[in-house]
Amino acid sequence: MRGIVGWGVHLPYRRLDRSTIAAVAGGGGGRGTRTVASYDEDTTTMAAEAGRVALAGCAEPVRGLWLATTTPTYLDKTNATAVHAALRLDRSAPAFDAVGSVRSASGALLAAIAGRCGVLVVGSDMRGGRPGGPDEATGGDAAAAVLFGDGDAAPVLAEVVGVGSATEEFTDRWRVPGEPASRLWEERFGETKYVPLAAEALKLALESAGAAADAVDHLVVAGLPERACSAVAKKSGVAPERVVDRLAASVGNPGAAQPLLLLASALERSSPGQQIVLLVLSDGADAIVFRTTDAIAGHQAARPVAAQLAEGAPVTYGRYLAWRGLLPVEPPRRPEPARPSASAAGRSTDWKFGLTGPQGVLADQRGTVTTFTVDKLAYSPSPPVVFAVVDFDDGTRLPVELTDVDADEVAIGMRVEMTFRRLFTADGIANYFWKARPVRAPEGNG
């Protein structure tokens, strides 16, 4: 048996109300909300957070890591190595990027399925576009991860029972390096291409699984072409009530993270013996059939998708534009931070990325705010900065910066947990470290 032994999702805390876009941009927007990565988040930090959730309480050793994204922090440098360091993986476990399109996510999944056990696949993306444009409104920011195993170290929760793919060269969406938004051909053209490709991939996957479309319990259709995804779902032969919600009204479309995000949502709603089909439309079609095992009945996700959807706080459209660099604002009247030293960072990798000190690992602990200060003068892309002194549960005391919180929310006695973030970027180098965020879920429930 080979399949998924753990999964995790990270949805950013901030949410943009689409109805506020048109008043500023003169058009666009719509109904519902989309998730927005904070000023100190990128696809690397979100991938690390999703990976942490996937590995929480899982005994499966990680022997490899794939990071799929269309918006990498670096080119000509592997982004997955920072995720590897934040997760404190063994040096013998390789880390690879899969970048360029949404199909990078399904490609990484198929590579993990065909490779050795203990491979962690993470999809992480920040989807945006020009102000007032459709990609800005329909996009979303998120990360999701799945860990594969064979049941020796951790029970298999969903077994891989079938795969199928179909590939064809055509141009329906493209973005050249440096451009802020994708360009699209007519949506009807994409629909005419994707519908037969999806039918072919689905047929191959179901045949290899020995299953029929009417026996599918959860159908996940992921991809950026919304019109094509809707048409594929309708023509799949799967009952409409078994098609998994694409979370368009609450998250948006997070690109390379969407396949794993929706798969996680389906897994969290499934029961033993059910069949889940993941169908990804991007430059072709890829289908993977999973069958849940008895072990899934006793599995509790560390931070369920539904719980994260229920959390969140609004962000104004102006602040969103400033965070994305689309609205130049008055910078802090303080010297900008110097470029991080690569040699100094290399000497302190365990502390900087893994938050591992002489007393042990602080990254996985919670703590209590004993005192704090609100600094309106410190350099920050999103002032004010809130610094707190945190007493960790093991007795360690540490001054840390707080994130995902408004200054008027902070109070002495507040419970916090650690999160991997980007402090700043200077000379193109992202300076990663750890911050604290409020614990919003009940203690003991992730």
C-alpha cells in the first residue's frame, strides 16, 4: 500500500473583500473574499507553514521535498532549501523546486508517487494581477502539503490506486518573466481543449483503479481556467453533489496550491473506503485516484481547512496594493536594512531557519506574552511593529516580533505560537526568521 500519510494547509490570516476593489481601481472586484499573504509572507514561508502542519504528529521520515509554485521568491536559487531548513529535515533528504505553471503541482505529485516513500509535496502560490483585473479578484494566496508513505512508519490514510495523464501543446494562458499578470486567450478556446483532455486522463485513471465515474465520492477539479473546470465537472459523469467546492468565494484560486488545498478539503470530509479523484487542468490534464483507508476515521488534521476558513481578519485594498508593491507609499523614515550576510546565515542555519537553540526546538512550542511594546518608528513595510517578550512553555524567554495581529489586540497573557516569516528583503536577498502569532484555535486543537 502506498499513499498519503499526512497533509497540511496554510491559509493566510488576512482576507480581501472583493467588493472594495472597484471603488479604488475603477473596476473589477466582485463578491466574496480572497486570501491575502501578509507583507512578511511569500511562497517559501507559506510552504514551510503547510509543511509543518502536514508533519505534525506524523512518524513518517521525510526523505525528499518538492516545492511547486508559479511565484518563486528566487530564480537561479532553490527555494525549497529554505523550506527544508525550516522543517529541520535531514541533510540526506533532497529538496527541489517545480516552478512555471499549475501543472508543476501535479508533476511533483506524480514524481512522489513514482519515487520513494517519505516524499513531501508542497504547493504554494500567490496569485495576483493588475489592479482591477480579473486575476487580482479571482486569485488567492495559500499553501498545502501532502506526505507520501507506505504504511511502515505511519498509517496510509488514502491509497493511490490509479493515475492518468493527457498532454497537448496549446496556448491558453501565459506570462513572461517580470510581468505582473498573465495573459489569456479566449476562454472558449481553453474549454474546447481541456474538456477532451480531462476526459482522457480521467478515463485512464479510473481504468487503472478499476473504478467507474459514478463510484467517485469526491471529485476535485483544479486549475486556473474556471470555465473549463466547470465544464469538465459537469461532463465527468460524477454527481454534482460529489464535486468538491473550489472555495472560490472564500479563498480564490491559489494556483499551484489549489490542487493540494482542495484535495486536503476532500480528505477532511471523507470516510473509510471512499474514492477521491484529483483532476488538474494545466497544459494538459492529470488525474490521480485515491481510496481512503480505515485509518482516516481516526485521523485529525492539525489545522483543518474549515477551521482556517473560519478565522481571518480583513485587509484594506490600499494596504493589499502596498504589500504587493503596486502602490508606492511613503517609506518609513529610517535607514533601510542592510543586505543579510550569507556567511553569517550559513553559520546559524539551525537557529535562523529551525529556531533550534541550546534548550531545544522553540518553533513547535507555544508561549505567553509577558510584556510588549508598539514601535511606530522601527522600519517596517507595515507599521507599527509590535515586539513582545514571550515566555515559552519550557521556561525559555525570548523577545520576538508579533505578526497577524493588530496592535490594539495585543495583551499581556496572550498565548502565541511561532510562525516562519520573512523579516525583509534587501538587495534581492530574503531574510527569513521566526515571529509569533496569536493562538486563535482552542489549546490542544492545533
